[in-house]
Amino acid sequence: MKEKWRLGTFLLIMFIAIVITGCSTKKDVSTKQNNGDTASHDGGTLVIARLSDAENLDHHFMSTINAASVTHGKIYEGLVGRDKNAEIKPLLAENWKQVDDLTWEFYHKKDVKFHDGTTFNAEAVKATFDRLLDPAVGSPRAVVFKMVKEVKVVDEFTVQFILSEPFSPLLSILASHEGGIISPKAIEKFGKKSINEPNGTGPFVFESWTPGQEIVFTKNKEYWGPKAKVDKVVFKVVPEETTRISMLEAGEAHIAEPLSVPMMSSVEASSAVEVYRSEGFGTEYIGFNVQKEPFNDVRVRKAISHAVEMDSIIKGVYNNVGKKANSLLGSKVFGYHADMKAYEYNLNEAKKLLAEAGYPDGFETTLKTMDSKERINMAEVLQSQLKGIGVKVNIQVLEYGTFVEQANNGDSEIFILSWRNATGDADYNQYNLFHTNSHGASGNTFFYSNKEVDSLIEAARKEKDPNKRIELYAQSQELEMEEAVYIPVRVIENLAAVAKNIQGFAISPSGYLEINDVSIQ
């Protein structure tokens, strides 16, 4: 009997062990190598569930940080970058100097190769910027480097940027995604067409893009700098936020972004997922197409501005996440005008202005927004508030890419949008959003033109004295507010849901996803 009992106990233990072993084969993206084997702390596949797909993978044709946040610093790198404190740091350029007002010289690293094996050198830098600035290419981002007259090769690893006019914030633009250096072979292959197989020098290599579904990168084992800690990154397009969070809970994804304010409490209550928060450079705003009736009348724009009770939106829609804005510049951006005042809530003044403009009984308009919970909620609050002055608002919710395309094309009247500010310098905001040359995809979806504002922005670009630049930007912001081109909403706070077994993730103030140091524990 004793031997039978021992045998029975042994068989029971073996059965339990088999069951446990069987359970342990359950799929877990945090512990799988590319070949399906168990990974160590470094390695594995990082899965990021995102609201929207990138509209483009070519930095010369991107119009949103949503797209740039996928490739910037991962596939493509610039001559300079930003450190964790948002300070300019050397990247593909070891050092540089400003030779004179119109000449900047950069000295490049000598041990860098593109993903296709091509050597990174001065010719590659020239090829990238020649393509960007070629009118035949038609890049909407060319306007950002409009001041570059020529990129001149000095020797194999030295290049000069010859400017047509002084441009103080050059380094801040070179550190943004527009400054990413592209392989000459990719430029030769795609020519004037959009490059849908990105090829740069970064820590990840492009593997595939299935539009509307996913983008896949793999670790660059030959990377010149510190290697990425994960073997693969998959950016999955998952429009429904509850599904994105469920994927994190189930171990099917590690990061879900963006995270909406209404979902924050659910994530905070989770034992497996936590909320990531950081203040950004950018702002959210309500914009007017100033060329469309009735918003071509400044009195109408001022009336709408007076009719919006922003405190209730910040509290009710955003639960006080992100500070109330007084400008389209975030408070951390160089050139921010702290003393500027937005329009006060005043229904009587709003009604008076509408009557003066010829709309005593109000009018009907369409407000367009992207398909995110906060934007839809805000649109509904605006719809309710503007009834108070007789304005009937029809809300049109669009998929992100379609929304951006329509706003860029001027197919809008009033809209809810954000500007992330990729550089942390007021120029990126002011020139792109308000200068006459930036109408459409470059950023000025207000289709606003003001010669005095143009002159102030241009003067600030040339001015070397930081204090004088701040004064010039204060003047331009005051004029833009006087003409009620937009209604500031809030300074953006970057939000994401992150699995607790993820370390090293961040979102830069510009809105770029920082994943090069991410590890899966």
C-alpha cells in the first residue's frame, strides 16, 4: 500500500507539472523572440497599440507628429538631436560652428552606415536636403528650411549650410523630424515620390507597413550607437480605445497611445497597467478657416471666442489634465507670451458682435474633429455653448487621416486641432501656423494672412538676441489674438497607458515616442 501511495503521489505531481507546463505556453508578447523562443530582459517584441496609422513614412511629406513619432529617432536621425532635458545634443554631427551669419558648418561621425549599408557622409546630407528643397518634389515641409540656400560639401565628413538670410533657430529645426537624413539609395530609388520604405541610420530597421493595420521595425544590429533593447517593434492600429487597453491587460500589447482623459481612471485602477504623463510643447485649439464665410469676418470669430466658456471644458472634458492655454505656444516653448489674454466669456458681447456682423439670429456651421473621445466631447460642449448665441453647430467626426487632409485642403469652417511644436522654439509654431507662405499642409490651416505678422515672424528668425526674439514673438501673438484666428484650449499633456513590465518609455515634449531604451521585464 505504501508503494502504491508513493506511486500515486508521483503520478499526481507529474500531472500537475504537465498542466503547469502547458499553461506556460500561453502567448505573451513580452517574452517572445522573433523566432518564438523565450527571451531575456533584453529582446522580445514591443507592441504599441495606436489610435491612428501614420499617413506617411517619408519625413519630407509628413504633416503630423502622429506619423513622425513612429520614425523619428528610430529609423531616421538628424545631425543634432535633443537629450532628455530637451537640450540640443550632437547626433550624426559630432560638433558644429556658426562661421558667420549665413554659414553653419557641421562635422560628421565617420563610423555610421545607413540600413542599406551605404556610408553616411556629407554627400548623403546634401542629397537629403537637395531633395527636400527641390520644388519638383513638392514637399510640404520644404517651407521649414526655406532659408537654406545651399548645402555645400566641404569634404567627405564636413558640410556647410549656406543660408539666404540669418536664421537663429536652425539647430532646433535640424533636431526635428524634418532634419532626418535619408539614404541616398532610397532617394535614388523613389526619386520625387514618397519614400514608403524608410531607410536611415537609426537603431531600428524598417521591415513592413500594412496601411491601416501595422508598421513593423526590427533592431538594427549594426547601429553605430547604443543598441535598442528590444528585437522588434510593432505599431498596431487599434482605433477603439477600450480594445487598446484590453490588449495591455491581456499581454497582447505593452503601450497604448494616446490615452484619453475618460480612460485614465480605469487604467489607474489596473494592477497590470499604469498611466504615463508628461507636459508637452504643444497646445490644442479651436481654429477658424478665416477665408470661409462667416468666419472671414473678425467680428464673428470674436463672437464665437466670447461665447466659449473654457474653464468648464478644461474641467468637464479634460478633468484638469493639461493647463488652460492663453496662446498656441506651450508654456515650455521659447517665445511663450505669459501675459497674453484670451477672450473672456461674455455672451452679451458675443451677441452684440454677431448682430454687428449681420447675424442677429445666429447662423449654422459645421465643426470638424478627429475621432478621439476628448475632441468629440469638446465638440459636443461647444455645440451646446454656442446655442446660447443662436449658432447651430453640426458636428462631423472624421478618421484622423481624412480629417487632417480636409483641414489641409481648406475643406473646413471651424475645427478642433492641436500643434505639437516639434522644436520647442516659437518659430516652428509661428511660421508654420500663421505665416502666409504656410497655408495648408505646412500648418496654416486657418488660411490666415497678415503682412505685419509675417514681418514680425521673419524678423524673429533673423534676430540673434534671445530677448529681442521674445519681444517680436509677443507682438505677433498679440496680433493673432486680436484677429481671433483661433481659441486656445489647453497645453497638451502627453498621456499613454503602459504595461508595468515596461521600463524606459517616454514621450518627448515634442510628442515623439521614445522607445530606444525600452526594455520588457
